[in-house]
Amino acid sequence: MMSAGSTREEEHQGMQLTDYSRLCIAAHGVLMDRDSTILEGLSPLLKQMRDPPAPDRVLADYFKALHALTDADMNTVSAHCVVYCALAGEWGFESDWQAGIAFAGKVDAGTLYEDAPGAIHYLRKFYRLSVVSSLDEHEFSALDKRIGLATHERLATGSFVAARAAVHEIVKDSEVLLLSAGPAPVSCRAGYCRITRSRPGLTPLDVQATWQFTSLSDFIGAHQLALRREIL
């Protein structure tokens, strides 16, 4: 147990990737590329702006609004629609609900990163997996055909708020390693590894992260190196 004055960083100092028994993967941004479809869907608005924000600023604003404006009863389509309308209004455009619905349909579930299926196959050999997604079971099933997660390995919550709450609950356990494209929850006691997917707007190292890699392939390479050190 952590003492009152200790921090998550202090507790995990000196830990190796091989020291954790459970891996919590926040699917979006790690296994699934939804960012590209969000930017593509917003591009008609951005093209009308004289000085549009940079892609990373757009995504940061998007997910900030997503956290602020959605609740657990709102499915992913409704959530994307609400955020689209909010950003359109913020950028000086009319908040068109029909355009928001069309945008939400384009965003959908995104696509799998190419290294995702192989990564899952490798990682389940060493960790108990918990893959958390804001998609519902029907939406997630199309992507899962390539990943092949077992029922006990996936948590398709059906909303952004529910997915966030599920991750927050799992990372209360210090035996867990969180693999996420976003920041760790404030109350996180788990180890934390950030996957950046080469997003240029991110700082070279997230000060919260114990580890940071550009892809799952890089993460697996570091895990294999840690295994070799154990053997030697």
C-alpha cells in the first residue's frame, strides 16, 4: 500500500514492464485509429477557416469537449454529434444537428492500427488483458474479428463516460499497467505507459508516464528487451 506521502511515480520507480500481471488497454488511440476519421470529418469546417488550428489542437479541443459534454447515457453516435455541434459553434459556424449526425456516422469506430492484432496475440502470453472501449458490443465486434479478444478480455461499454469510469476503476490496482494514448487518471495507482502514435504535437516525454512509445510494436520491443535482461 502507498503511504500518505508517496506518489504513483515513487511506487513504480524501478519497475520493469515485466513486473505487472495485468494490462489495461484504453483501446482508442492504442488499438484503434479514430483520430484520423475525426480530423477527416471536421475537415469541411476547418477548410472554411482563415487560420484553422493545428490537427493536435483540434483533437485536444475535441476530446476536451467530449469529456465535458457527454454522459453515461449518451451513446457514441450522439456524443460525436453533440461535440461536432459544439465545436462548430465555437469556430463561428451554425450548429447543424444534421451535419453532426452525418459526421458521427463517418467517425464510426475508426480502423485498427496494423500492429494491433499481432500485439494482442503477443501480450496475452504475459499479461491478463483488459481492453476498454467506448464502443458497444455490436460496434466493437467488427474490429474484434481481427483482434480475437476473449469475452473476459474486452469491456465494450457503449459510452465515453462509462469507458472512462471503467479505466478509472481498473487502475486503482498498483499491479496493473495502463496502456493509453491519453493522460492517466488523477487517481491512478497503476503503472502508466503512453502510446503516442507519432503525434507531433505531444511533448517528447509525458511527465506523468513511466514509459512512452510511438507504437505497440515499440512497446513490445521494450518488453522483449526487459525479458532478455531477466534471463541474463
